[in-house]
Amino acid sequence: MIRNRTAIVALLTGLNFLNYLDRFIVAAVLPRIKADLDLSNFEAGLLATVFLLGYFVTAPIFGLLGDRMSRKVLIAFGVVTWSVATIASGLSNSLGTLILARAFVGIGEASYATLAPTIIDDITPPDKKGKMLAIFFLAIPLGSACGYLLGGYLQEAWGWREAFFVGGGPGIALALVCLAIDEPKRKLATAKAKLFGTIGTLFRIPLYRRAVLGYCAHTASIGAFAYWAPTFLSERFASELAPATYVSDADRAEKILNSANFWFGVVTVVAGAIGTIVGGRMADRALRGLPAIPLDASHEDPRNRLAANAQLRVCAIGVAIAFPLGAAAFLAPSAWMFFALAGICEIGLFMSTAPINAILLRTAPSYLRASAMAVAIFAIHLLGDLWSPSLIGIFLDYLLPAAAMMALPLGFAIATAVWWPRTREAPREAR
């Protein structure tokens, strides 16, 4: 059995890395998929939409199950499902079969994304939760960047299908290792609890509700940004990414796409790592000087509410940085200016990764933490990136690339307004 906290966090972080590697391989090879399967930008955006349909529709189910049974078994099931479906993505020969495969990838990832953070939360002391969750969520920028880099390299060496084969293989082996985790004991929710009753309970908690609503705006914009960035770069800065010295237009287009994937991947891994680490440290530092919180403190404890409000400020600061810099990046006249501005923007966006998940767990009843993650996942995708890649795809079909992408900073501005702490939610009795 795996009982060491560091080993458990390392295993779950490794799986989270593969999770995001798979997601962004699609973005890296998207222009090649579009060409081979003759897809419009809207149809290409649907690949993200159906993935998220499978993801967010089943997340509440896994949340309810996770509060009632072994989480490591559900995680192992999910990892195997997404790995097999990723391999199936590379075997697809039509839009319909590729859509089906991506839907099952979403189903598999829903179990993992819902339940893994709750295990880390269970095994981590209160004053180190921000740090441990930052380590876990550091896999998001690292996995995302490697998805761009690996996808671009593999499609150049062998083709876009082989990129999916390589991305899906390792998860099957790691899924079996998950079964060896010594899962922490916890109070289980009663089987009688209903889905809509659980959602109602959670959304009656003001801090939880506001955290989720801000997360919806954040996710809508960052999801579309990540999905369309290589395509945007390929169209707007083609002459800078690859000089016109290639034998054919096809060779030059290949070089442009590979350059876009490489440089955006580099920016994402550096900015994402900095933002995630800084955000995790700021989340823990925000608790300094506040009253100590006992391990058994209720989510209604004034000290817990004060801590959640302090950490929510970290999230708000991050998206406040991202809003103007994101808008400036899309209007930048050169590629190097885009990467410089986008890099700082991404630092701000990733600052909220660890704190927002700590807040979701902190503000929910202890016996509903898996459900709290699941409901948040359901909401942020239903109201966020379920529709935003397709919407931006429509904009790209009819508008100039810069004009189409300018819709995204608006989401960062909305998240800033929703997340900014309210004095009334920081109870005086806890100060």
C-alpha cells in the first residue's frame, strides 16, 4: 500500500500531467485534423465541446459516488477509460467517430478531476494545503505545454494520429498503481442524498456560490484561449513564425504550426509554473495572521469563512492582471510582443489554480467535498468552456483573428468582479 503523503501527491500529480497532456495534444494537431477530415472552425470547436459534455455531465455522478465509496477505484476506472479513448481518437476516420472518442475521454477525466483533489486535501495539514494543491495543479501548465510540444513534434515526425497513441498509453499502467493508495478514512455521505438536493445545499453557501460563478467566467475564457491559441498564432503571425523559403505552401504551413505550438508551449510551461507556485504560496500566506483553524472546523466556522475570503482575493488579483494584458496581447503587432504579454497574462490566470480549489473544499461540508468538486466542475463547464471554443470558432469564421479573440479578456474582467472579496463575507467575530 502507498501511505506516504509525498508519494501519493506525486502519483496523482503525474496523472494530472497526463490528463492535461491529452487535452492539449488536440489543440496542437487541430489544423492537421481539420485538413484531413475537412472540418470547419465550428466543427473543430465541437471536439472541445463534446469532450466537455462527457466531462461535466458525469462529474456530479462521480462526485456522489466518491462521497459514498472508494475514490481510488473510481479514479482507476476513469484513468483507464480516458487512456483507451485517447488511443481511439487516433484511430478515428470521421468527425462522428472522433467526437465519440473525445466524449469518452471526458467521461474518464471527470472521475479523476473530481476525486483526486479531495484525497490530497484529506492527507494535508491546513497550513500546507495551498502548497500541496499548487504542486498537484502545477501539472496543468506542464501537461498543457507538453501537449503542445509533444503534439507538434509527433505530428511532424509521424502524423497527428500517432500523437494520440503516445498520449494515451502511460495512463493505463498508472491506473493500476492508483489501486495501491491507502485511502484516508472519512465520514461518508448517506446514500439517500439526491443530486439536486446536494447542489442546492452547496449553492446556498454564499462563498462557495461566488467562487464557482467567478470560476465559470475564468474557465470560459481560458478554455477558448488555450484551444485556439496555436491557430490564432498561425494565422496572425505566419510571416514571423516561418519565413517564405520552403519548397511548398504545405511545408511552410507545417513549419508555422510547429513554431506556434513550440513557442506557445514554452510560454505556457514557464508562465503556468510561475503562476501556480506564486498563487499557492500567496494562498498559504493569506492565512498568516488569521485565527488558527482546527482540523475539525465546520465550513460554517467564521474562521474558515475569513480564510476563504482572504484566499479569494488571491484569485481576484490574478485575473485582474490577466484582463488588460490579455487584451493587449491579441492586439500586439508582433509575435514576440504577443508572447511577452501573453506570458504575464498566463501568470495571472494560473495564480488562481490552487487557491480556487482550496476555497471550494474549504467552504463545503466535509462529507460533501467530492460533490463540491463535482458540482463546481459541472458548473464551470456548463457555463464556461463547454460553449466558448465553438463560439470563438464562429467568430473566427467571420471576423479578423484579433477581433474574434478580444471576447476572451471580457471573461477575465467578469471573474475579477465576481471574485473580489466582500467585507460582509469576512465575519468580524473571526478577526
